[in-house]
Amino acid sequence: MPLAGSDPLIDIHAHFYYEGCARADWRELNAARLRAGAAIGISCHVGSILGSWGRHSPTYFQSPADTVRGNDEMLALQRAHGALIRSYVAVNPNDTRRAIAEIDRCLALGAVGVKLAAARRADDALLDPIAEHAERHGLPVLQHIWQHRRRHWGGQDASDGDELCRLARRHPKVNFILAHIGGGGDYAHTFTVAQNVPNVYLDLSGSGVDRGMLDGAVAAVGPRRLLWGADLTLCTGLAKLWALEPIGLDADAIADIRWRNALRIFPPNTFPTVSQPRDARPQKATVA
Amino acid sequence: MNARIDVNAFVGDYPFRAIPHPDPDALVRVMDREGIEQAWVGSLAAAWHRDPSQSNEHLFRSLTPYASRLAPIPVVRPDWPDWHGVLHRARDAKAPAIRVYPSHWQLPAGDDRLNALATACAEQGTAIVLTVRFEDLRQRHPLDGAADLSAATVRELARAGTRARIIVTAASRDFIEEVHWGLTPNEQKSLWWDISWIWGPPEDHLAHLFRTIGSERFVFGTAWPLRLAQTPRANLALLPDELSDQRLTDPRDWS
């Protein structure tokens, strides 16, 4: 029996590595994620690769060449692992034309969502064409978020929940995933900001496992707007799964967080090994 | 994998955010759920109290009904009058350890008062619990001004030759390695590390530390009520197969 039970489980925030990126231990990292994923019972890892992870250009300010290489490697993993892995297309929004072309290229190769990191604040007008493109193709957008950024942090122009919600209000038909509420910063600020923005979903990933964080997330946005993910720590991801029932969630709510919300917001047929929820909204794109 | 005692638990309110049910009875229910037999329990707010004696007495009183499961870990400030008396009070209350917060009291690495306290602890068989951090740096309240415990402070204390048993909680891999590999083999044996903040897969820091330092240098800790008690159990469950039979140290074996 998998550690998190046998019901479907989708990790909407995974990362992978490749030979030639900044991590010499790339093979071990990928293997460890898949091993732990199997032990936990993950049905699908939806992952992204951020360029060369800093080897040839900064992780959060990827060059065009790094962007293409990272996405190619992510899609190669998808091809190699079948239904177990799905890909975001990671783009640098500073060059809108390139970003949209890259989304189209990777969509044709099977990408299922857009990953935005920290090359531009989320409420910058440069992101509007990308959001429009995501809407056109029914793609969710996973946006790296610093929970309540109170100052500038080196190496990234990180956005916080406020900035993402401003973008989300401009594009109410796009589903935005607010990344890693456990990934650093004050999630309580995020809960207040995102509460009444219905197209913003909270991603539970991150190494943070504060007691009260899950409770606060459920109280703020409800289980239909929460998505399970692990990011860099599958141990904390598993701990949060184990904590969902003790904080008072019923089986339906837990299923929403584990997999049904993901099925609702990703394109149809993204997760062929997982059943469709009964209220799946129609999407434009399908997986190649 | 054995995991019978949590050396890193607290009760009471936290100054900087609301925490659900930080009470002894809730802790015991969590322990029952997690299969934890006993917990070493400190007062969460005491690190910020100038004089910890009242919080210590409150801790003793509030844990008395749970004496078979919850052991009080009072605070002793070696820069405060009559700290010897407070230490003896801890012994009389059968506290297996005391908590010390050098960063909160601005005691620098190598401070003689820390060494004197450690020597006295060794003499009466009381362990010392140090805390690297309560929360991630990125979410701290602006008024929460104490820095993380420094690796240098731990190294200097281990090098002081006091014979005290020192448990360091809430350390990450880089902190642990910086301290451990900066000590002689004998000095290393005076330190134990709780696993509450160590990363599991895919980075596999815990597995790496078990392979390089040895699981016997590690103890089970949760940092409840600040963090989910499920976390260290999840981390142990995700160890690679070849490490699944590694044993943590049980500090009850020290007595």
C-alpha cells in the first residue's frame, strides 16, 4: 500500500534535472523523486525545468537557449515515462514573442501548462499576452510566488500573492496556480489576498509544514481551490497529505486536493490514468 | 525504524502567530496518533522571557498530569542570577534536559557562561537542548529579532570539553555538516541532531547524513506545535530501502 493511500495523487509542482544542468547529481535527484513518488503513490508528476538551473544563465532569468533546452529535457522525460510525468512549459516573459512561440512549440509536443518563475513581477503588463495565450489554449499557469514579499530578494524578481491576484483579475478565465504556500514567506498574507479571487488556486508544496497553514488555506479558499504538490521536499508533501484528515477534511475534500482539482484545471486527457471528475469543465487543448 | 521519543516539542502560545491547540492534552493525542511514547516538552514562549523561572514553574505544573508521557524541559539562563538554583530545580523536577537559547540572550560563541552551564549539566546528568530556529527566516515577524543559532556556537560548546550531552534541534544538512566535520571524533560524540528540519527526497539530505555521519547521531524530533508532527515520520518512511533499518538514538538509553 502506498504511504499516502491508493487513491489518485497528482503532484502539480515537481522539478527535474538533466545532464549538463548545474546539478551534477541530476540522475540521483530524478531517481529519488520517482522512487519517493512511487512509495507515496503519486499517479503523475507535473514538472518543470528552469533552464539549466543556473549553469548557463540564472535560474530565474533564463536565457532563450536555456529556456528551450530546459523545456526539451522536460518533454523528453514526459515521453520516456508516459503518463507518470507531464510538463509545464517554462518561459521568461521578458521576451513576449519568444515566450508565446515557446508555449506553442511545447504545446504541440505535449506540454499541459505554463510555468512562470521570477523574471518579471506577475502584475507586469508583459504577462498579459502570456495569460491571454494560456486562456486561448485552456492552460493553467503555475506562478512562482514568494509569500508576502516585504523586500527585494537577490537573484529573483519574485512576485507575491497580491501581484498574482492582480494578474488573475485581469484574466478571469485563466486558472492560476499560486506556487508553494510552504515555500517561504508569510502564507497568512497570501490567504487574505487570494481569498476572493476564484481563479487562483493555492499549491500546498514547499518545505514549510507549519501547523495551522493547511487549516488556514482551507478556511481561506476551500478545498476546491487547493492543489497538492511537493516541489523540493517530498517528505513535507507526504506529511501534509497525512495531515489532511486530522485537520477535519472529509474524503471528498481530500480527493479534490489530491487529484480532482488538477483534473478540473488541466487540459482534458492530461492524466489518462486518473478518472475524470463528474464536473470537469471543457478545455480547449488536449495532450498530444 | 524506532521512533519512540520526541525530543523537540513545546506547549503554550507562540508570540508571532496563532498556533492551533498548543496544549498538553492535544500533544498527547498527537503522540498517540503518531506512535510516540514520550516527549520532551519546553515552553514555547520562554525563549523570549527575560526571566524564565515563572514559565518554568508553569511548565512543571501544566505537565504534571501527563508525567508518564511528557517530560518538562525548562529553560536555564547562565547569564541570569541563581542559574545554579534553576538547574537544580530542573533536576528535582526530573527534567531530563534543559533548553538554552544563546541567540536570544546574545551569548556569543565560546561564551564562558555557556561552558559553565554545560559543565554543571554534565555533573548532574542533565542534557542540553539547543534550537537553531523556531521559524523559517523568510516568514519571521519584524519584531522577532534573534538570529538563528550559529554553527560556531555549537562547535565551541562541543569543543569546550564539558562532557555535556547536547541535542541540537531544527538544524538543516549544511548546519549539521559544518559543525560535525569541524569537531574531533570525540567532540562529535557529545552532539545529537534532531531530524525535524532535515530534507528528505529528492535531495535526500537525511539519507546522506545517515550514510556519512551515522544514524546514531540523530534523534527523533517534531517541533510540535510549530510544525506538523507527521513530518519526521514521513521523512523516515521515505528513506532508501538500504537505510530503512537504521536506528536513531533514544536518549532514554542515556540514563
